[in-house]
Amino acid sequence: MLVRVKAAGICHSDAHYRAGISSVASLPLTLGHEVSGIVEIVGGEVQTAKRGDRVCLHYLATCGACEWCRADNEQFCRDGQMMGKHRAGGYAEFVLMPERSVFALPDEVPFPQGAILMCSSATSLHALRQARLRPGESVAVFGAGGLGSSAIQLAQALGAAAVFAVDINPHKLAFAATLGATPVDAASDDPVAAIQVLTDGRGVDVALELVGLPLTMQQAVGSLAIKGRAALVGITQESFPVAPYPEVINKEAEIIGVSDHLAAELPELIAFAREGKLNLAPAVTACIPLEADAINLALDRLEAFSDEVRTVVQP
């Protein structure tokens, strides 16, 4: 179906695609994979939506028939295409996606928030699910930006007893504190040592690495408690050191890769937003027009790890 774009979030992955750190299918290509909008045209076989519906888009267009799609692991679909990487994305007036990628957006959720639900929030929820977070456990979130602000709230919604937000940016740490996280300033202290102090020497049950730097990946693993799980989300081409015996073997700790997110997780995520358990209004720190200069400036600021949490394009 054809969707009129009302909002498209700018993700750090877009900066990676622009820089060539993560490859795209072919050029030229329209970026943008966090999209919400209004259904404009539906195909003859569409059954779940009609013209005028408010929707948000799962950024993967998949076959729906391969073994990965049938197992609800469509991020590994053999023929899968991601908006803004393999097919035209949402920095546009319209975008075309199959019916299985289109989800109803409740009236309670504004379009800018609906857009960033579809990557930063969805990926954070998938990471927490991959890490098997249980009620009463503790969580360290490395990176308090767009993904981190969602991860903090989602960890709380899933019953985390304590959430620690690790960053070097004082504005993002202050923002994390308003969400109920305990800030850990990695610019002035070793975050692994700080987390040990905050947890009485135990470490955390779950660590989410959302930055994509070898140092923060190493710190996430180092912060784990016995039986802890480190979920790696941030994209990097570089390796990082791990001390196998003290950090993994002797703790029976786990290092878990997190790839994208799942369509099956989106109804729960949208419900969290509708019920107010996930409030993304403060995370939308800037809205810009659909203009190349404005978008490139926002991508420049992302690469520089500026104070903005999430910038949204509004055509």
C-alpha cells in the first residue's frame, strides 16, 4: 500500500549508511526507515487497512513465506528489504510497503512519536526481549540517546528493579534521570566501577550496548553480574577485547547479538505507547522540513553525538 509520510525519524543508522560504514543496496537511494503516516492507496488484496487510516511502518518488507518469516524471525528473510537501505525510504512524501509491514497507529500517539516507535523503540524492546529481562532484575543502558530513552522506559515497563543510564553527555544523562534512570557519567568515572558501587559489587543482570563503540561494548560486558546478559545493538566494524574467564566463563555470562526487531513485537510496543508506559514526546527534540540541507545537518549532528535525542522529518 502507498502511505503518505507524516513523520520520518532520523536514526544513527542513516548516518552510517551515508558514510558507507554500513552498505546499502544501490545508489541513488532515499534514506529513512522510521515512518508513520496515512494510508493513501491500497492494493486489491489488502484486507487490514483502508484509505485514511493512521499507520506506522515496520521497516522490513519481507516475503512472509520462507523459514525465517514463518518462524517470526523475518529480519533474516532471504528476500527481505529494509526501507532506506535496500528500497526507497521515508525521507519522502510517499512510501510503498506491503500490507504485513503496516500497523495501525492509535489516535493517542502523534505521528512523530509513531515514527520513532518503529526503530529506536522497537529495537530497544527487541534487545530487552533477546536479553530475557525478568521482573526485578537490573539493567544498564549504554547510550542515553534515541534508543536509550526508549530502553529505559521499556525496561521499567517490563519490571526492571533498577535502570542505570551510561553516557558522556550531561544533557542526555539529565534527560535519563527525568525518566527514572540512575545516571552514570562515563566522562568522569569508569562506568564499570561505578556500576559495581551502585549494585553493591554485584553488577547488572542485563546490559544494553546502544552506541556501537568497542569501548562501550567492552564496558557493557564488564558490568555484568553472575548469569548476566549483554545485548549488543550498536553498529561497528571494529572488534573489542573480552577477558573470557573473569568476564564470561566464570560468571556464565552471555554476549547476545541484536539484529533489528520483529513485527510480532510491534503490537505490544504500540500498546505501551498508547497506555503511556512509553512516552516519546520528550525524545522528539527537533522537527525539520523535508529538505536536503536540513536532513544533512541533522545527520552531521548525529555523527558528532550532539545533544538531540531524536530529530524527525515532517514533509
